[in-house]
Amino acid sequence: MIKIGLISDTHGHIDDKLLDFFKDVDEIWHAGDIGNISVIENLEKIKPVRAVFGNIDGQDIRIRYPEHNRFRIEDTDVWMTHIGGYPGRYDRKVKPEIFRNPPRLFISGHSHILKVIFDDKLNCLHINPGAYGKSGMHKVRTAIRFDIRGRDFLNMEILEVTR
């Protein structure tokens, strides 16, 4: 079993509440719009980080992280990208591949709206952790932590911080 901390759209902002929420995870995943490399450096001080770049990220982040990050962890095929859409409305850049070769877990950011949706057609869990940054239209900053055991997702918790 592995414990995951998941965030997106930090836009250069993290704080002690987030770091405390992630203190017991094994890995932190960032679904893009990191904002600046210091966000990653601060997260890496506490846990290993996997990430993708988002549409606001500069070359320093784009050189370090891909647009799409597909990997296996436990018995789970994971695909993380910043602009991916969600069940019934997948982005045109992911649509052909997600239907041809669906992952077990699909993670995207960009919308600033926290969503956890199971896609029955693809047998795939979609997670968008919302946004933890201070810029954007969201009124609550959010992050998620959960466990992966084999192909199962367990103990999902949400951090909500009012802006």
C-alpha cells in the first residue's frame, strides 16, 4: 500500500497546512500549474514528487516535468496530465488514447474544481484535486490524500482551506 498526496494549480503557493496534510504520505503528485520551481523544491524536502507541467508553467518546470506522466504504482496504471477533462468531456488531446488504452486512475487539474468521478465506461477513477493556489475563481483551496493498494483506492480525504 502507498499513500499519495495530490494537488494541482498551486500557482506558486504552498503553506504549512498543506505540508502538514502531506506529512504522512509516501509520495506527492502535482497535476500542473505549479507556478514556480520553489513549490517543487519545498515539497521535495518532505516527500518524493511526481508532476506534470501546466499551461502557466515556465521552461524551468517544462524541462523537468512532462505534459503527460503515465506510470504504474502498486497494480495501478496511472495517467496524470494538467488539461484532461473528465468523464463525458475528456479533452481532445487525451480522448483518443484514453479510449484506446484507459488507465485505472486518471488525474487532471486545470479547472480549479475538485472532482472524484468513476467512469463506468472506462472502468477508471478520475480525480481532479481542485486548486491549492490563491489565484483563480475558486473560493476554497483543496488537496487530496488517499491510499492505493493493488488496484483499489482507499481512505480518500480532502483538505479544504478557505481563501
